[in-house]
Amino acid sequence: KRVLQACVDAGTVKRLVMTSACSAVSAGLSGNPGRPKDYVYTSEDWTDTEWPNLAPYEASKTYAEKAAWDFVENLEDEKKFELVVTNPAAIYGPILLNRRSASREVGEELEASRHFTLYFILFC
């Protein structure tokens, strides 16, 4: 909320890009028997925060992203700026903290495998 408010206070911000996570829109939904495996998620999809197996990380990403959208939507028209959100499944790059995470484990597995180069070429 502080970053969003700082954008308003600056008065010159036209666009804010926020990095959220795919878990904000898809956690608990992929197991929905009525949803095809090749379902394409849209801006209308949100993680069900009432899902009993929802992890705190998934819930926090969902609440934070929804709060950002609500914040911008509720601004007076002359103070509004564009909010753009990206929802990556994993983030790759230098590791800043020395702790385990799903993204870190996947990256380490890919790097250690012979398939890393192929994966990188095809998907990055």
C-alpha cells in the first residue's frame, strides 16, 4: 500500500508494474473437475481464499493483488494511474536470500540437468 500511495503522492506516475504470482489466480483451481486441462486463466480468475488447502503464501499473494487493484480503482479519476500485474509461475535470477523456495529448487534442478539448456531456449 505504501508504494501505491507513493505513486499517488508523486503525481507523476503513469503506470506501475507489480509482480504478483500465478498462485494469486490459480491456486486450488487447477483441480476443478469442470475446468479443462488447457484452461487459459484471465483477469477474471482468482484463487479461492476459502480453499481449505490454501497455503499462506498463496493467500497473501491473492489478498495483496486484489488490494492493489481495489486501491487504484477507488482513486479519484485525476489521481489514477495504470496498474499492470504480471503473474509468473517462477522467478529466475540471482538469489538474494539464503533460504529454500519452490522457485529456487526448480532452478537448481533445471541447472543441474542436461535439459536446462533446452528448457531455457524453448521457454525463456
